[in-house]
Amino acid sequence: DLLDGAEQTLFCRLAVFTGGCTLQAAEAVCNGERDLAIDFLDGLTSLVDKSLMRQEEAPGPGGNLEPRFTMLETIREFALERLEERGESGILRRRHAEYFRELANQSFWIMMSAARDPILEMVSYERDNIRATLQWSLDNRVPGLALPIVGHLWIWYLHMAPAEGLRWMQDLLALPEAQGRTLERAFGLVGADACAWGVGLVHRAQQYAAEAVAIARELDDDLTLAAALIGYAGATPDYSSVEAAREAREILRPMHQDMAFAFASWVPAFTLPYHGDVATVSLWLEEALAIGRRTEDDWVQAVVLMLQGFIAIAGRNLEVAHSLLTESARRYRLSPDKLNLAGVLLALGGIARLGGDSAIATEHFHEALRLSLQLNDQGNIAACLEGLAGVHLVENDPERSARLLGAAKTLRDTTGAVALPTSDALNSGISESVRAAIDSDMFARAFDEGSRMAEVEAVRYALDVLPVHVIAS
């Protein structure tokens, strides 16, 4: 009642935002048609002065602090009711979705550069708005608005919330309205591929990428094709991984898309144990490393060092691998990328275990397990359980090892998750060694106990939080 008509309109419209908004977002969505009968900034200032909005500061896309405006949830609920009464809810929510679709599109190219970290942080601040947009698009069966959002933000989802991104993409891609051979579906599939890969569902990632490649070829869209080929290369356990990456590189090189070219150059390294083309992959990694050095991009250098470490592991040169991976982990810790940090820690844990250093191995596996749990990375969680099984074998506790192996087997069977080939290589032989170190009946009983553990129980047990007698009972 203290607001005039124009202020009431602005107040109701601002309720469309979940978790707050920037000044730019507020004006684009709430005054997109320039139909407010008040100066926008004056109206917003009035709402702040009347304590209906709160002004805070949050990181912007350039890394600097910028104003951010929020509502108390009870006030927002009241404003949403008024918005519905005014008949503006539908058009405001669509405009909200269109704004965040465009923000995702613009953010994609920045995330493909050394300036990615502020964008990743900004996207984290907008997570609730993005969720609201995806849910509205799903409820109203307009996947064309939502598919490009996850598709363009796949780097953020891969490193921050791959399981959540995969859930959204599965639901959106399943809509009847999403079945057309469109660019939106193709980029959505690229996002689904990245998220599936991020939680260890590599075979499903390959299926998504293959469909994205096919659609991009039909539409003759080179950039989308390159993105799809990169995804396919990272999820295909045979020589076609190299061929897909080579085609992506050929597309991207004349476009001078350095970061995308670096992506294309390193993805076959993830499947190296299956195709074995060490010479090609090593050459491409050196090209990617040169890009990282030229652009002073620590994250690119961290990825390349990680992959060079994986190659050293494949060649059984563990001393070199340890040096490369230690430096990679140091650089990853300076970035928001916890997914790859977990993979590096897994490898370092495996190297320490093989070297007989159980304490360091346990430290690495525990940290990798906690990170993987945050990301719901089923493949790496299982690999951590297997690595710790090897540690307990060294410490003469094969019964505990058998439980962890049983829990890991169930996790893989129920989710279809697989770990990186490097983890599998470092963990190879653990199961056989445990079987050889324990009575067969005792192994079977302990393995069965582990296989019946829920994931949360298995993780707590692996972290030495859940006592053995609880499992036995």
C-alpha cells in the first residue's frame, strides 16, 4: 500500500527471480518492453529504501563485485501471488528463461578461455535462477529454451554439478517436443554427454555424443559438430576416439578457437589405454600445453600435466607420473575444478599404494572420495573404494578390503559407472590379491557384506567413520 502503481508493478515482476538478480538481469526481465511508468533505477532504489528489496554485492562476470538484489522469501511469495493476479506470470517467466538462455550462450565462450573462473563463480550465484528456468521450461514443455542452457554451461556442470545437469538433460531430452533434429537438441546432447561422463556413465555419454554428432552433420553446423566430436572422443574406448578428435581439431584450427582446440587435443588421452596411440596423443598434448602457456592459463596446463601423468602411468613410469601429477594437483587447487582434482588424487593415491606408502595413499584416496561424493561421481567413488581396498590389503586387513570391493562392485553394477582407464590400471590385480590373502569363505562373506551396503554406508566405512561391528550386524 506504500507503493505507487509503477512501483507495485516492478515489485511484483522482481519476484520472478529466485535467489536474487543483478541490475542488468532485473532491467532486462522486468522492463524488457520499456513499459514501466517509472525510471527503472529510481523504482529499484525506492524498493530498497522501503526494505522490500535488499542490496548486496556479488562477483560479476569480470571478477569485480557488483550490486545484487534479493527479496526475503516470504516477501517474494507475496509478490508472486500478486504477479499471478496481474496475469503477468507467464510472460515474465518466459522473459526470465530467455535472459538466462542468452546469459548461458554468452558465458560459454568466456568459459572457453583463461577468464573462466569469474564466470564459473557468477553461474554459481545464478544457480537457483537457472534451476527455476529449467523447471519452468520442463513444466511448460518448451525444451528449446532450456536445452541450450545446460548445453552452453556444460563446463560449469561438468566441474560443479554433473549429476544435477544429467538429471535435467534426461528429463528435457525425453520431452516429445525435444525430439526434433534441431541445433538446440544437438547442444543439449553435448551437455548431457559431458554430465554423463562426469559421473562415470561413459557408455551413456558416448550415446549422447554420437547423436549430437549425427544431428550437427545433418545441420552442417561446424562449431556444434566440433563440440560433439570432442565429447565423442572423450567417451569412446577405441581408435575412433583419435579420429573424432582429429576431425574436431581440423574444424577448430582455422577458426582460431584456441581453448576448444586444446580440448580436442587432449580428450583421446582419457581413452589411451584402449587405443594405444601414444605418439599422436603426446604430440597433441604438447600443442595444448603451448596454448596454455601462451595464454597463461593455469587450468589448461593442469589438465595437460594430468594427462601426461596418465601417459606415464600407462608406460609404468611412476616416478615421472608422480612429478607431473603433483604439479597438476597444485594448479587444480587454484581453480574451481574439483572433478579433475579428484582424478589426479586417485592416481597419486594409486602410485603411493604401489610404492608402499599407505598413509599418503589413504590421504589421497580420502580426499578424492570426499570430492567425488560432492559431485556424485559414481565412477570415481567406486575407484576410491577399490584403491582403499588395496591399501588395507597392504596393512594386513584383507577382510576390510573384501568389503570395500563388494561395495564398489555394487556401485558399478547399479549405476553403470566406470572409472578412468588410469584408475582401472592402477587398481588392477587388487581383487585377485585380496582373494589370495584370505580364506575363500571369509572373502565371500565380507564381499557380500560390502555389496549390501548403501552408498552412504560404504563411503563412511571407507573413511573410517562406520565401525566394522555395524557392518557385521
